[in-house]
Amino acid sequence: MREQKRKALNKLKTARGQIDGIIKMLEEERYCVDISTQILSVIGLLKKANIDILNDHIRSCVTTAILEGEDQGKEKIEEIITIIDKYIK
């Protein structure tokens, strides 16, 4: 597994643990602001994991597609633009 994917995997596993903690907090009827803070933390981890995945994709798939042919490269670049567009909305 490449480095960026390994980083993303670790972040996702951490987020999973935090989500389990959030569920427990809800079940225990903990303070809403504390729960919200934990949710925001998970969202941050998910965004960072997504950046790691996109970083890996650009460095591997997109680079390979560009080297193999102009149409393939353009297609991969359009995919990245579509993802970035979704990311910023």
C-alpha cells in the first residue's frame, strides 16, 4: 500500500473510533456542544483522509494517464476537477 493510502486508512480508522465514541456520548446524553465538537473533529479527519486519497490518485493514476496519452490525461484531470468542485461545495 502506498504511503498516502496508508495515511488515509489510519485517519479513517481513527474517525471510526471517534464515531463510536460519539454514539456512546449520545447514548449517555452527554452535553450537546461536546458531541458537536467531536463530530467536527471527525469531519476534519474525513476531509484530511480524502486529501490523502486524492494526493495518491494525482501522483499515480493521473501521472500515468498523462504519460500514456493526451486523452487519458485530460479525462483524469477532469475527474479531479469534478471531485474538487464537490469538495468545495
